Amino acid sequence: MEQALQNKQSRKNFLIFFLPSLLGIFLFMVPISYKDNITIPIAVLAGWVQELLGDFLPQIMTVIIILTLLGTILAKTIRPEIMNRNLFLKTLFDVPLIWFIARILGAIFAILVLFQWGPEAIWSENTGGLLLYDLLPVLFAVFLFAGLFLPLLLNFGLLELFGTMLTKVMRPVFKLPGRSSIDCIASWLGDGTIGVLLTSKQYEEGFYTKREAAVIGTSFSVVSITFSLVVISQVGLAHMFAPFYLTVTVAGFLAAIIIPRIPPLSRKPDTYYIEKSVQYTEDRLPPGYSSFSWGMTQALEKAGKSRGLRDFFTSGVKNILDMWMGVAPIVMALGTLALIVAEYTPLFQWLGLPFIPLLEVMQVPEAKAASETLVVGFADMFLPSVIGASIESEMTRFIIASVSVTQLIYMSEVGGLLLGSKIPVSFWELFIIFLQRTLITLPIVVLAAHIIF
């Protein structure tokens, strides 16, 4: 009788693990063809919301950013009882001073852009306008569905299974837990922002150390296949997508091996945001178990702890609010400042000057024009391909597009998200990692370009 009950519970746990995990894999990781593009279901759902709400999204994002600031002001001044009682609200609104300032700036910039008040440098279509009208509507829609359905990947055992199975690869090669492979796949097929959000959640729950979270956030939140196609199309080389993406993949893989082994990432402590999760077992394989059987055991145990639909939706809504209110004001503030610097000052051109002799040694045509694009990507990932589109040499345009995709740290998107998350990286560390990625991937890309052209 007891054995029958255990078998029944085991079958129930398997279904609780299998069905939500399968749905999560489908939504976040399965490439589908939609309107002649290869994308993932989450991106399709986000696209529908963007079409449905259309012109209202900039206003909606402005309201969200203003509400975030008001909540933060209340948390810092009146300190209402509900915020003291509710840990989620307290964490969301009672932020350090630097993020309070960023939320003030984000709200000011959003209002100025929406009503086109103040200096044009703030609200032009290449600075604040680009963020409020192009990027933030995308983030609104992606966060809505990514946040809601993220528990499908996190809460039902999928990470436990993959983590245990892949730890033998991820540990020696990347010095990371096996479960980080899911973060990478979600970014690759979906969007770099999804990878950052997934990593941040895992870090906050005690599954990653500070070093691991920083490495995954900066090295594995890769540009999606979809956006890579947009970049190569922008420089007029869409017909070369296959060699372009192969080049990007090889360069990104080698960068992910090298950069975690050098400062600043190598100096991050292997300590946890909170106490290490007691559910973290992927590095301990008991006698008599294979990686798969122990991974399944852990997955079913995790599935057995799930508390139904109400818990699932509560967790999803918290994710959405955390993403909207925690990230959008930071992206608006830091992204606008970075784009103003890129658009109205020669700073990025000056920063690109040291690359001219390097590009000339590597026999890259139009080296001066190419050098101007190499550092500007720190502000926004699309700027290098926009600036480089007018360069005559196909080889140089190929190099610019490839390097811009492998740099990963863009303040208008992934960089802003990293700073807005709990992942322990500073602005200057992100800039150093950006330069490291540029210096490591550039020779690989140039070598590939010489072979292809």
C-alpha cells in the first residue's frame, strides 16, 4: 500500500516537473518561424502586445517609471507600514542612494522625452527618444511574458536536471555551475535581457556566488539570433548571416573562457547574496547515481515542492514588477546619458583612436572609420552598425557587425539591466569587461574576415 502511494506521488511529481518544464522550454528556447523570421514564442507574444498597445507604450512606461520614483520616495521618507511588513515591496522600493538618484533621473528624462521639453539632446530620436519609443516598449512586452513564465524554468525542476547533467562541462570549461547553461540558451534563442533576469533571480535565491553571477551576466547574456540578423542586415550583408553567426559564436565562446579567468571577474568573491541554497546539489553526486538519474531525482523533489497555480502566478507577477520597476528607470537614466555622450561629444571617437594602429596592423580597410565604431557600442549595441553602414569595404562592415554583437555590454540594454539588478558589477567594471571583450574578440573576427573575404 505504501509502495503504491509512493509510486502515485512519483508519477504526480513527474507530471508536475515534465509539463511546466516542457512548456517553459517551448516558450523560451524553441525556435519557430514567424513572419519570415526565426524567433521564439515569448518574442512572438511580446510582439503581439506591442502591436496591441502600440503608441500607448511610451506613456505606460513613463507612468511605471514615475510610480517607481514615488514608491521610492515613500520608502525613504514616510516608510509606510505595508513596506516594512512586505519584504518584496521593501526590496523593490527601499534602494541604495545611487539607485534613488538614477530613478529620479530616469523619471525626469522620461517626462522630458514624452513631452519633448527641455534640451533636444535629451529627447532627440537618437538619445532619450530611442530609449522611450524603441527600447522600453520592447522591454515592457518582453518583461511581461518573460517575468510571468520565468517560473516555468525556475520552479519545477528543469534547472536541477540540466545543472546536474552539464556541471561536468560548465565547471572545467567556464568555472560555472551546470544550471548556467539554461541562462545562455535562453539568451541565445530569446534575448540577452532574459538571460540577465534569469541569472539575477538565481543569484538572489542563493544558487550562484557573486563571481558566478557576474560571469554569467557579462559573458553569457548573449545577443539573440533574431537581433544578430537585424545587425548584419543593417550593414547590408544579410546574405552572409551563416559565416557571420559562426564567427560570432566562436569569438564569444573563446571570450567566455578567457575573461572569467582575468580581473575584474576573477577577483569577485565566491560568496552568496544570501546563504547558499540548501537545494543546490548539482556538484554532489551520491554513490550509485549517474548525472541524469541524480538530476531527475533533484528535479522531481523540486517539482514536489511546487504550491499550485496561485503560487506560480504570484511569483510571476512579482517578477514582472521587479523587472518593470527595478530595471526600466535605470535603463532610461543610464542609457540616455550614455547616448547623449555618444551623439553629442567626440568621447567615443577619442576612445577609438588607440584601435587605429591595431586595425592597420591587422590590415583592416578604412581603419579610422572602423575605430570610431569599436567603443561606441558601449552606449548602445545598434550604434556601431548604424555608423558603420556607410563604410564602403564589405570586409570592414562584416568586422564591425561581428564585434558589436560579441561585445555584449551595452548600457542601453544589458549593461543597464546588470546595474539595475542585484548582480554585483559596477559601471567601471562593465566598461573594463567591454574593452576586454573587444580586444579578445577583434583578432578572432578579423582572422575570420580575412578567410571569408
